[in-house]
Amino acid sequence: MYNYMLSRHCFLLTICLKPRRIAPKAVCSVSCYTGPDHGPDADPQLRERRGANKNQVTKRRRKERPSCQPVLDNFDQQYSQELGDLWPSARAVLLDPHSWQYGVMLNRFSAVTGITQILQSQGFYTLLPQNSVSPLLCNDFSTISNSKHQAGKDSPFPPDYISKFPPNDFPLQPDSSSHVLPQDLKSEPSLSLPRSTLQCYIHPYPLRFPSQAHRPGQLKQYYLLNAASLMPVLALNVTDGEKVLDLCSAPGGKALAIMQCATPALLCCNEPDPHRRDWLSKTLESFLPPSLTSRVTVSAQDGCSFGQSETGEYDKVLVDAPCSNDRSWLYSSSSQQGEQRLKDRARLPALQAQLLRSALTAVRPGGVVVYSTCTLSSSENYAVVDSVLNDCPEAEPEDLWEEIAVPLSKYFTFSHAHPDLDTPQKPSLRPLNGSSSSNPRRLGILVVPQPGRTWGPMFLSRIRRRK
């Protein structure tokens, strides 16, 4: 369970990792954990029962959970070979939850001025260059922003909280003073990225906002997440009026990010598992206005066969595939659970490949599929993409290095190393030439957690279906 605590003199994180168990029959519906609102504590019903008064603050001592030794041993053996010199520092980050950074994605359908002031006054900065609100939603946005429910009522802070603390005195403190900060971090977002209506604030220290409880009829102002989880959405590059499929949608964070970027004609959020589908629906209800009901739908199909029933129906498809979630699996509740997960891990690539093939069938000729996971494992990342490309001659991978990795390299650590390379290597911004087989970048890019840049793991690959 994740609990975010706030007091007059400190603002710090309390984390209790509770890994999600993958049910064999529902594995197609399990998405990656990518932030506080993606964990078990993000279940709206649990969170509503948990915190009655958003302005009442309590302080609890965090109970540390040890790492699972069988999982750690497996990671050491595999990732030391695949990541080389990057693994020891990535390992240190994964074993130190106190160091984990989280982004604050603002909800453009809610009034967020007060939250923005707090973020900016304390050194948070926007990850992306900002654009104006989509013209298709100007009327809806202005109506929602002026709603009586949004005029400060949903703020996690008391109404006069900002005025009580001048910018230099606001009580946010990092969890530790030992975190290494990148020397090249600047407050300005990368101007080489396209401007976006998506607003995500990040900080070089592991500072966290409190999460907001689900309240029917009221929109939340922000969503907490691992900022690396936005990269698949950026790679998808949805524009107004497109038909989009989020094939493995629950709990809904990437669907929300899509709606922050654009106003598609249709966003189909697919989730076959009933409990997770209910969770997904509540997430969407918490952030999106009723006026978008006709544009954002929830379906319950098996993701592996979705493409057969809706062949060529979508312009863009996101496959945020179930994977061996490194952050969560490393803290399995017992050695037995960890060992069982490692057995399950061997079966994941076949499932992931099925989902990716289904997505390539569901997208129209000329359309785009983005495949993503939150694991460092090459067998679930590059190998899955490579095997599907070999089976689908109509699929063409697209290089994301210049589009995503280079503009965001001052915030994130990227790697293109994978087993096909003779020697694992540190990430490089030097261009590579060649086909998919000789150019590993074309198969995808990988965000590797590093000290001071603890974002990830996150793998993403973009594939276009030839016309």
C-alpha cells in the first residue's frame, strides 16, 4: 500500500510494496506497474476507505520490506550480462525505494493552478514543452475548470496552505541527502520535443505528492507516476480525431496520458479481468469529464484475439504488455512467491508476442503500434519485437533514438544494449547505421534506472504496419 503523508514541516514518502499476483487466466490483462496510482493502493475503493479527511495528516514509520533473494540472484545473473556496467548502479536504485522519483501528471480537465504554483515554487519543472489546450475541448475544459467541485475543493492541501509557506519555506524535503544529482539538469523542458498539452512535473529529488482519493462526480487534479511510463504515449503520438486502442489498459495511467495529449475520436480501453476493469473504469471516471463518455470506452475482450474481431479498425494501438515487473517482483513477499514468478517469467514472451501480433492485426495499414514493458529483460523486450517482426513482413520498426532518447537524455538514462551485441555497453547518443538486425536501436529503447535518474525500467518499441 502506498501512503503519501504531508505535515507542516515535512513532506515525505511512505511506501509498502505489495506485489500483484498474476492469475493464470487473467494474465493478458495485467499491465506494468509504473507509479503510485498503479499499485494495489491505487484501487479507488481501498483509497476511499483509507483516507477520510484529505487535510488531516498523520505520520507513520515505514516498515521496510526486504528484497526477495531468489529474484535478486536471477536479476544479477541475467542483467549483469545484458546491461554490463549499467547493472550495478541500476541494482542499487532498485534496492533503494527511498530514492525512487515520481512524476506529477496534471489533469487538463481540472483546475490545477494551485498545484502548479506549489510544484514550481519548489523546483519542480515540466518534462515537456507546453502547448495550448486542444480546441476540441476548450468549451468542456472551461466548464470543468470553473466547476464548484474544482475550485480548490479537491486540493490535497488546506485552502490557505500555499500562502502559509513562501516559496523558499515550503516544507518539501528529499527522502535522503545522498542522492546524486545529474550535472546537466536544467529547468527548461527539451525544446526538440513536440509541444504537448500533457503536463508532467518532475524533480531531481525523490519528492512525492499525496495521492488523491476517488470521489464520484469529482475530477482529480493530478496523477502520480513513474515519468518513464509516459514515453510509450509520446512514441504513440496520438492526434485529435484518431481511433486508438489501449490493448492492456488497466489500471489506466497510459489511457489518461493519451487523453492529456490529444482528443481522439475513440479511445478503446481493453481489460478482460472484471476486477481490474472496474479499477480501470474508476480511474477514468476520476479524471475524465462525462462529456468524453462517447469517445472513451471500456471493452472486455481477450487481448490476444482482439485483432481478429476488429481487424484494421485503429489508427494507433498501445500494447503495455504484462511483464516481469522488476520493481515489484524484487520485493516478492516470500521466496516461494519469487520462485513461482521466475517460473512464470519463462512463459511471458510467448504471451507478449501474441499480444503484439494481435495489435498489428487491429491497426490499419499505415497505422502504428507501440509495444512497452517495465522490465529490463531482453527476452521480454528486444527478443519479442524481433520474433514478431520475423513473422510479420508487413511490420516495419521505427527508430526512436533521435525522437525520444536524445531530447530526454538529460533526464533519463537510455540503453540500446541487448544480447545480439557482442559486448553490453553503456548508452550512447552516437548514431548507428544498418537494418533492424544490425541496428539494435530500431528494435526499441530502454530506460535504465540510475542514481539521480531513477526513472524506469521502461522499454518501448514502435512498429508501423506497411500500407
